[in-house]
Amino acid sequence: MSDALMRRHIFLTGEKQAGKSTLLRKLIPSEVRTLGGFFTVRTGEVFPDAFSVHLLHADGRDRPAKENLLFLCDDLAAGRGGFAKRFDLLGCAVLEQSKGSALILMDELGPAEADAFLFQRAVRAALDGETPVLGVLQRAQTDFLESIGRHPDVALIEVTRENRDRLAERLAGEIRRRIT
């Protein structure tokens, strides 16, 4: 893993429910000046049978509220190609607004963005930029996700229930080093 950590960006991957997004939140340094990007948060208690992608706030708030809700994803949106349209419009806007941040979060990238080609281009542009990215990459086989994992500046770190606590300790210093 030490060679991989010489790369600018870190993406966490692994099985569902391994703790990738929880680990990502633990890795956000308290001293970071500005954060950009987005979180994916399950919002079943607020919006039944849906999850939202919402804007990140510097206070790390992870509960959706009117002022930070980016968009709501549900089965209806997916069926009409709504995911791609929403990611192309709103996801691109979030990444554009993230320029100049000390750290960009991408929680999480998955197969829902397979047809969001403008968003994919914005993600690749962020990875080609100088700002470090900390993200979660779902384990799925799409050209887009595989291209993220192969990007020369991306360290892909496997998260399991067994290693997630050790990774938190090990990666926290690496993230701080990237933002200073």
C-alpha cells in the first residue's frame, strides 16, 4: 500500500456495508480549510425508499436538509434516465464549485453514473487537477469506475470490516499531508 499512497488521490473500495463511507468521514481532517464535493446519504427515515446526494458543508453534517440537498435519487428517476441527467447537471455544478477547495470528497461513485458522460468528464478533470480527492468507489464493473481505479494518480484502497479501523489510523496522516 505504501507505493500506492504516493499518489495524489485516495479512493476506498470494498464490499457493501464494509464501512467505506464511514471511514471516509473519519478521514476528513478537522483542520481542512475548505471542502468540496459531495456525500451520498441514505435518507429512508426522511424520504422513504430513496437516498440523496447532497452538498457537503464544512461542518461535516451528514443529515439532509433543505439547504444542503443536491438531489434525491429513487427508482423512478433511475427508470427514466434521471440519474444521468441529474449527475450531468448537478454533479458537474458541485465539482465546478469545488475548485479551489483544499480537498474534494466524492462519496460515492457507482454504476448509477454509467450514462452521465458530462459528470464522468468532470470527475476525470478533478483527478487530473492538483486538488487531492478522497472518494469511495463502489465495486461494480463499468468502464467509468474501472477508469477511475486505473487513473495514474489514484490509490485504490480495499476496505474490509477487519481492516477499516487500522486504515483509519494509517490514512489519516496521509490525508493531512495532502492538504498542507
